[in-house]
Amino acid sequence: MKARRAGDAGSGQIVISIHNEPQPTDLGDVRVANRAVVLRHVRLHAPCSRADIAARTGLNKATVSSLVSELIDQRLVRETGLTENRVGRPATMLVLDGEPYAALGLQISADELVAVAIDLGGNRLLTWRRAFAAAAAPPTETMRALAALTRRAIGRVSAQGRTVLGLTVGVPGLVDPTGAVPLATALGWRDVPVAADLRAALRQPSFAVGVDTVANLAALAEQRHGTYAGSTDLVHLTGGITVGAGIIAAGRLLRGGRGFAGEISHLCLDPTGPPCRCGRRGCLTALVGLPAVVRRLLPDTADDDNPLTDYLPELTRIVALARQGDPTVLGGLAETGRQVGRGAAILADLLNPQVVVLGDHLATLAPWLLPAARSELAARSHAPHAGGCQLDASTLTTAAALGGATAALATVEAGRPPALT
Amino acid sequence: MKARRAGDAGSGQIVISIHNEPQPTDLGDVRVANRAVVLRHVRLHAPCSRADIAARTGLNKATVSSLVSELIDQRLVRETGLTENRVGRPATMLVLDGEPYAALGLQISADELVAVAIDLGGNRLLTWRRAFAAAAAPPTETMRALAALTRRAIGRVSAQGRTVLGLTVGVPGLVDPTGAVPLATALGWRDVPVAADLRAALRQPSFAVGVDTVANLAALAEQRHGTYAGSTDLVHLTGGITVGAGIIAAGRLLRGGRGFAGEISHLCLDPTGPPCRCGRRGCLTALVGLPAVVRRLLPDTADDDNPLTDYLPELTRIVALARQGDPTVLGGLAETGRQVGRGAAILADLLNPQVVVLGDHLATLAPWLLPAARSELAARSHAPHAGGCQLDASTLTTAAALGGATAALATVEAGRPPALT
């Protein structure tokens, strides 16, 4: 990691980056970094000319020309017939190509498996959702189903003539740096070597197979494709059976020492609150997780020894009752919103994000949660105006799988050309 | 910020760094980055030879020689007479020089002002503590006293023939990116332009004047000079009148969108807890801040309309009573420890640091707080074994001022030579 330029004598706040250990750099690294700059410029500003890129990035024209030639050879960028309406010689315009490539994102939820494929520009090539009761199945069976879905998705994009650049799997639980899952409460998993199993099932593919939390990947999808795309500091509050946080800080995913950051499902909001499955009381999940919300709003729902694994009918019923103005449901949603706001206030005080984005069932219920949640956030956060932290609902579907596919583009986007098979 | 190398096909977790926008790089940047690498190597491994540096950093010998010559010219590095006991030609050994330089750190607390100067190697050149009731004084008076202390410290190191490379002031409150303080509850401050005022009082010095929170600077001092030096993910829990967190994540200070990250003094641990000065209940400060601890353990202490500003005598009395085994005080300390552990569990779940370090009065009381705090952390955090998060007391004194001086070295350590006056 290269050290950032520290502030000049006029700046109030020092950029302390040296502690992010400096790494030796050589000319190859310069070329890689500049290739990433050009690729990013084309992604964000296409169609654009070589001269535009040079003018806007500060790279010199010869460097841009040479890098663009390489990118065209690799089919990451292509020329269009268009020319800009300008004074002087018409310029050849560039856009992202990426026709021969695809990136895959997979997502394991308690009740479904999802596959998403995107091209280099982030356009979806396929979005498949397959009902699968992962919470009730043994991990080996889930992994088998995931591998089958993955092979079908690879087959589909390969049939389009695309090479897979990488894939990333999202799991609702802890993920360690080797891609194994030591704990996933929502799935009933302990110590499942997801990356190793999937690589074996795919017969050691030539592309990278990553694993990350659904919360991290959803945060990445928000930061790239959501309403608040481009935010440097953003939290995605992931709903479902448990609640988690995906944290983007200073433009990067915050992972923590062992990769377990954002595991806030058992963060205690109220020591006298309702009991949680973990044995404690008042955990965030016990207050705003989907099962807790269903129990609160639909007390007639059976809650026996055979717990629900598919909450979609209940969620649909809650939305219908809220739309009808059912006072009990509206009161319960406002109370849920206050708890969401209390959780968001902790995130705001500790992380000072520009926005906390609600996903999954919290997004579905957002019209009724947000008013109370926003009041609570404003009242409870320490910095004036909640430090500028907004609270809003995600507009993305299958965000974690989309984020997984986005993550799988990271190597190429960092300026390292795809290793073609 | 240069993009990090993403994981190869064998790695389980993807390094997503492209989202940290790539910046154009040129040969000058390469030299700066490599200069930082050499300087860091000498700092950590001196005495060492040019050949050692080349072998250990991967830079080639000619590059190392050229960079070392520059660093010697700038008197950042010097040759010693020592030669290593090795086969072959004896090598000239290098150590940090920095004789002509100093960096300053200042710290504003409710009851004192602190100045620390260090050399390039982090050795303290001076540590001055001056009793000053900043919480009771108007901000202009505090700023005047701070400027006077700063001028004296600059005078002292100048008299030693040293040029000041920079200074950073630590403030117990919110700090915005311009170096102004919108809010500092512990001082009763609102909207104080600390950096601008101090620069004016020092007649626009040629060096950088930075401002940061005491929590951030203390975290930096821990990461560089404390027991857990070198941790990539570390939280410093700063005590005193209010409680704050300085967060190092992935080797860098976590600041948030507006620079307000770590402001957890009013993080709610218990909605039915004791009242806080902010009007709410059960805030972290109302449970484990110094005034709260004194109130809990020494209920006979006057708590009238003229509140204490100097809690040192009370803290000393608490330590004495604890040493005598006073059961009420021990019980109160254990309860305080449990609350600290609950706060640490939130930090562990959300940030997954390698260690949470307690500072200030929490460090003084640590022998009695830590057992209960560690049990609570282990019991309340979600990841197995608290995700590897340790909880310990700081061994540093005047950590924030030391961190301020450390921060002021950042530009030079990033490989940018000092601008000599």
C-alpha cells in the first residue's frame, strides 16, 4: 500500500498513512496503478477520448495512449465510431468493452441460493434465485446445491463466449481470511470450508474463488451500484434471520483483525429487552431481526419447535396490514423503527458514515420504519445533525450476490490484466 | 492511494481496494514510496547495512544506495562506525539520525495542558504537563495558554538546534477536517477554530499544524509505542470526563465521513441506566466516565452546582481504598468493569480489533476493572473467543500528546523530505 500524500502546512488534519506500512514500488507497479486509473475513468466517463483521459487524470498523453492500446488488446476497452462534437480534429471515443468477460456472485441465504453474473461495466448478465432451505439442510447438501448452481451459471456465461474472471460467495456469518466459515447462526453452520469446498467442486478453477459475508458484499454493491454509490463511508444493515453490518470506511471494506468486523447481530441494545436465541437479552437481532419482527407484529404466527424457515408470506402479510393502516401493526413497526434508529445511532457515533442503508426485510418495511428510525438516530447520536449520517432503504435486489460479482472484478479493476485460460 | 494487489486464485478472501479510488502515479511517487520503505526499515531494524535493506525490502542495491545517500544528506539517517560481524567485506551500518529535527504534540485536557516533543525515532525530548482548568476557562484563554506552552516548547527544541517538522494538537471532542472543533463537551466548547487560532498565534509557521481528537492520537501512540505496537486493528478507549474511542483499522485511523468517528461517549448501554448530562440515560460516559465512577465509588463526594474539575485526589483515594480491600469500592469497580466490558463487546463485534486498550482513569483502575471487563467481553461478543480481541490497560503516559508528535512525523515518514526553513 502506497503512502498517501500528507496534508500541507495549511491543512488542519493530518493524513496519517505511514502506519499503513509502505511497500516497495517499482515501474511495473506504476503501470498497474495507471492502468487502473485509465480503466476507472472509462468506466465512469465513457464515452471519452484519449485526450479527455489525459486531461482529467493528469497522466501524460503518451502514457494514456500506450495503456489504452493494451486495454484494447485485452478487450477491456474498445473504440466506438462516435466522435465528440468539438473544435479541431475529431477524436475516437472509448467505452468499456469486456465482451469476453464475466464475474460471478453467489449468495447463500437461509431460504434461497442466488447467482448473479455481471460484465465489466456492472451490467447484470443473469440473476437467478433458487428456493433452497439452507437453514434446514446439512452444510454438505447446501454446498452441493451451490456448486451445481455455480456450474450452471458458469456454463451460461461461457456459452456467451465469456471467460469468468472470478467469483465470490456471500455467507450470512463469520468468514475467516481463508474463506472458511467458523460460525453462521442463520444457517446453523460451524466450521464449513466454503472456499476450499467450492474450489474442489469446480475442480480448482483458474479464477479466484472468494468468500465474504453477505453484509460486506451488500455494502460493496451499495457503494458501487446503489442510491449512495460513491460514498466513502457507508454502512449496509443487512436483515433476515440475523442482522449484520457491512462497513465501508474511507472507501474500503472494514474487516477487522480476523475478518469478523460488522458482526452486530448480538449487539446488546437493551439488557432488559426480549430474550435472544443466544441466551442473552435485547440483542439487535432479537429486536429487529425478521423472526422478531414477525413475532411482534403477527403474534398469532405459530412459533413452535419447528421454526419457520421461509418468512416471505409473513412479510407480505405485514406489508398488507400496514397498507391497510392496521394500528397494531403500525405501532409495532414504529417500535421496530425506533430500535433500528438506536442501532443506527451506535453506528453513526462509532463510524460516522455518510449513510446507513437498510437491506432485506428492513428495506421492505422501510416506509413504516424510517420515520421513527430517523428521529431516534437524530436524537441519540452525539455529533450535531447525527454527524451528517443519513438513514435510507436500499433499492437493490440480491445485493450480496451483486456485490460478490463486483468483488470478483477487483483484480482487473486494480489494473492487473485478466489471466486468460 | 495505490491499489493493493488482489489475492491470487488460491486465496479465500478478496482484497477489495479498487474502491479506494486509484490515483495516477509517476516516477516521483515511486521514489517517495521507496524512500519511505528505506526509512521505515532503518527505524525498525537499525543498525542495518545497505545490503540488509536491499535484501529485506526487495529494492535493488543501487536504488537503496541512492536513497540512503539522500537520507544521509537530509540528516534523516547516519552511518555509524560499527560493522557487522559477517563473512566478507565489513559493511557500514546505518541508524536513524534526525538530530536536527523534532516533532511536537500538544494535548488539551479538562484539567491540564501537555506538550511532548520527540525525535525521528520516537524518543521523547521533553514532556511538560501544566495544570490548567480548561473546562472552567473560556476557549480564548485556553488557546492563549496553549500557544504560550507551544512557543516555549518550540523555543526549547530550537535551542537544541532542531527544526520543528510539525505539530498536532489533541482535543477531547469532535474535530472537523479543517482542524476546528464544533463540539467538545468535556471543555464546554462549541465551534473553536483550533488550528487557525494556533497558526495565527504562531505567526503562520512553515510547518504543519494539525488537530485531532485525543482518542485518535492516543490510539496512534498505542499503535506505535504501546504494548501492542504494530497491531493493524486496535481501539484506544480514552477516559476522563467523557469517554471516546480512537480506532485503528487495517493500520490506519478510522475517521468517518466528517471526521467524527469514535465519538462513543453517549453510546447507550442501558436505556434504564443512570441519567447522563446529555439528558438521556445509560450513556457510556454516564456509566464509566470519571465523574460517574467517582459518584458511584465515593458517594460522599460533594456533587453540587460547582462540579469538580480536578478528579485526581478522588482517583487517588479510590485506588487507596481498593488496595485496602474496601468491599464497597471493590464492588463498584467490578460493576464499572462489567460496563467497560459491555462497551468493549460492542467495539469487538463491530470492529473486530486485535486489542482494546484502556487509557486514562480506566488504565489507573485497570487492576480492579479488567477481570470483570474481560469476562463480560468474552460472554457478550459474538465471534468465538471474542474474535481474538484482547482487553488491556495502556502503559503510556500523556498518550495523546505523544500521538500528536507521532502524527506530526507522518509527512517525513511517508518519504517526503522535510522542508527546511
